[in-house]
Amino acid sequence: MLLAVYGTLRKGGRLEEYINWLEIEAMKTESKIFRREVVELSGLKIYVVGAVPGAKITNDCHDKAIVDLIHAQVLPHVEEAYLEFLDQVEGVEGGLYKRSYIKTPKGKALVYTFVPELPENTVSTMDWLSYLEKPAEERLEDIKKAGAEVIILR
């Protein structure tokens, strides 16, 4: 499994423990493959949609995003259960995010992309974790710029 995470699931993100669980599962396999590296991907743009980010694949080489690229070898039934779990975390059933695939230096990776349309004035960032270092007042202003309909608190 190759997974690109750009926000709360990144190392240091609020939901990092979900990736840590995947690492534990990978360590149970004979191959024990689990690698996490920070890479810059082209063609992905991260937007501020509230307390969480939402990314869209743009295929524009000028749009760049910092992601944790995770390669984990787990048993097929574990991978399936893990992806179903991530679907719940990401709100796939409710239409908030969807499973997408993006080209990376290591091959095609799964990335959860934001589904709703965003207003043109929605603020974007290349690195979600760096963005969180901005003062809270500035981040709130960025959320307001996009309009209340995209404010997501989870």
C-alpha cells in the first residue's frame, strides 16, 4: 500500500496515531515493510477548509504540496479493513472526501481528496503542518474568507 497524507494524518498531525497503527500492523508481516518519508508532490493543492485541510488534484506542475508518503506492506485483509476505517475517518460516505490516486516518485499513491466545490477565494497552503503554526486569529480569517459553508470542525 502506498499512501500520501497531507494533513491531520501526517507525522505530528492530530490524527497521526492512525498511521502509527498501520506501522504496527506492517511490523506483524514477514516482510516488515513500513517507510514514511516527507516529499513534495506536484499537481496537488491543499486548501484550508476549517480545522482540517482539503486537497484537490490539479495536475498543474505549479501546484505543490508537502505530504508524508507511506509505504506499508500489510496483509490484504488488514489493508482492506484499514482503508474502510480511513474512509470513515475521512467522511467518504458523507461525500466529504474520496479516494483518489496521484503519481509520486515511488509510484501511484492513494490520497484522500476533498469533494465539495470551493469558493475561488479559499486559502491554500503548500504545507498543512507549517500552516498550523500561524496565529489562530489569522487562520480564523482564512476560514472566513472561504465562507461558512466550508467550515469543518472535527
